[in-house]
Amino acid sequence: MPSLVSIVASACLLFAAQVAGHGYVQEITLGSTKHVGYLPYSDPYYNPPLQRIVRKIPGNGPVEDHSLIDVQCNGWSAGGVVGSAPAPLVATVAAGATVKFNWTEWPDSHKGPIITYMARAPSDITKWNPGNSAVWFKIDHSGKDASGRWAAAETLVANRGIYTTRIPPRLRPGQYIIRHEILALHGAWSYPGVQVYPSCVQVEVTGSGSASPTSFVSFPGAYTAQTPGIVFDVYTNNGAYPIPGPAVYHIPTPQRIVRKVPGNSPLVGTIAAGDVVKFNWTDWPDSHRGPVLNYLARVPDGVDITKWTPDKDAAIWFKIDHAGKYEDGTWAADMFVPPNNKLYSLRIPPKLKPGQYLIRHEILALHGAFNFPGIQAYPVCVQVEITGNGTAFPTSFVSFPGAYTPETPGVVFNIYDTWGNPPYPIPGPEVWTGGN
């Protein structure tokens, strides 16, 4: 008859063998905040139960029947654990933030892809189960790279068990389940054979985004015997691996009329001659005092502004507005300093010849301008189509670079020398008034 010690020792060895053979997510980092995952070999024995953001899993083993609800957030229907129940907690994460999944030691024989999905909850996520509904969209996946390394196990092991992904920027805020999984392909040369290791995390995504996918899959349902990548022989197939499931959801880059750094913009705004453009700056530091200046450059007829970049030596710019230092000693740029946060209003000359123009709006910060170089320029260029019946157009122009040199009045100016409140000569040419 075996002793109690030998029984316990045998059980411990069996447990150790099970743990070594499989794995699960033991910790999640949302942004910079760490959260302990659901620990199936210790959490069930706490009274009262530990509060987690991860839905319960029965152990470290796989889900092999893809027709069962277990494939969604884990479970063991054969053992009486049908699917997974909602967790009691919800963690907060900003759209665009990184998410790190820390897996237990992963066996190097269990090669395969790592895939992450999300599903937006229509109500309280701590009471919501998606069931068979098509609510899931893929946000990330990684399979086999060009050198033949797999996300699991080679890359995961090299990263010490940590897989990093990102909440899509500009994603519509709300409560979401993040479904993160490894598909182990060591037995996937036939069907059924692939092993699924899913884990579900409950989060509240914050932000001001409005992006939301329009195509979804269900679990069960997304993976069948016919799904590319579900049947794959990792021992003999040296070709590319088709990662199962839909394409990764990518939020389109916002289209702007403001030129990026560097490069053009794909859009053009329309404004009538005589109308007002308002510029809303981010919080401006009160130390960065200086003038605000506005120029225009007309695009040559027959040229598309979205494909046009002025030559750096081309004298095409004319000034239509500027504001510098006021009689009370304040500066134009002070209006952007909190709590002022005012808009800068610029009027397009009413009689200006219509066409496509670049508006060059800038602040010149003078806090270091007591010598040269020291002045800081903060320009932004906006692509517009100016409409109207005007015919006015200037005959004198400047270039950028070229308009501002060490000899240009106002480029060197000591804002700290306030004796007598000396006037400030705004750099650049005179404001063109012929279009008014």
C-alpha cells in the first residue's frame, strides 16, 4: 500500500508534467498597469474567491473540439465545465495602448500562431456571454516569419513568454472582451488536431475614437476543417503559413487637409474668399512668447495641390496677416496659453484670385531669440481651394527658407529686456492688403 507521501509526490509529479506540457496567460499588462491572470491551480481554492479581470479557465490544457463553446474563452465540456463565465472585474485601458500577455512556460514542441480578437459588449460585460453570436474581430496575429520562426514557440520563448499587441487607436470606447490565443500545430497534420489555448480579458476601452469594424466572426464558427491554417503539417511543410481567421482589422488613417511632417495631404478644404479660418492650437507654454504670422502660396494652374511641393528656393509666399506684441506687453501667442486657449482667426482676402492655395500659419517663439540661431518657428500648412470672383493677386513674394535671416528685423530679439517696453518688428514682408 503506497504511503501518503508517495501519493502526494505522485500527484505533484503529474501536476508538474501537465503544467510543463501546456500553458496559459498568467499576467496581463494594460498600458503600464499589471493584472494577475486567472490561475487555475490556485484561484479555485481561495475563499472568498479572488477577483480577476480574466475569465476562468479549467486548467492549462487545450480546446480541441472547435464546435464547442469552449473554443471561445476556454472550458472543458467533457469534464462538465461548459465554456467560461464572466469575470467580476473590468480593467481600464486607453485606445492605442499596448497590451502584454505573459504566458507560463511554453513547450517548444507546440509551434503555431498567436492571435488576438476583441468583442464589444452591448451591456454589462460582467454579466455578458457572446454565445454563438458573430461579434469578434481580429486586432492582431503573428504566425511564421520568413526565417521559419514561429510566434509560438520560438518568438514567445525569446521574449520570455511575453506577447505584445496594441488596442487599435481611435477605437470606439466601451467595454470589450480581448480574446487572446495560441494555436498549437504539433498535431495539426489532420483534423481534428490543432490545439486552441484561449484566454479572455475584460476591459473598458477609453478615448474619443469612433472607429468600429463592420465584419465579425463567431466562436465557435470561425475555425473549421476547411479554414486555411487549421490543418497544417509543421514537420514537412516549409512554406508560408496561412494564419486562420479573418483579416486583421485596421482603422484607416484619418484624412487631413493639413500637411504632415514630412509630406503632402490627400484632402483639400474649400473656403470662400472673405471667409474666416480659425486655428486651434494645443496648450501653448507661457514661456514661448512671440508673434503669429500667416502666408499664402498659390498652386500653379493645372497642378494638383495634393501632389505639389514648393521648391525651397521658390519665392511664392505672400503675407496676409500677422500679430506680434501689443501695447500692454502681451504677445499674440499668449492667447494659446491655458486658461486662455483662444482660437486665432484669419480672414482670407475678399478679392483674392480663386484657386488652390497653401495657408502657412506659424508661431515664432522668441524665448531663445536673444542671439542667432535662437528663434523657433512652428509652421503648419493647410491645403485649401479658395472660391470667389476676385482678381486681386500680389506681385511681391518671399521663399521658405529665405524669408528669415539673422539680419531680418525681429529674428533676433530679447524678450527679457522689457525696459521701456520696446516695440517688436514682426519678421517678414509687409502684409499684402491688395485683396481687401
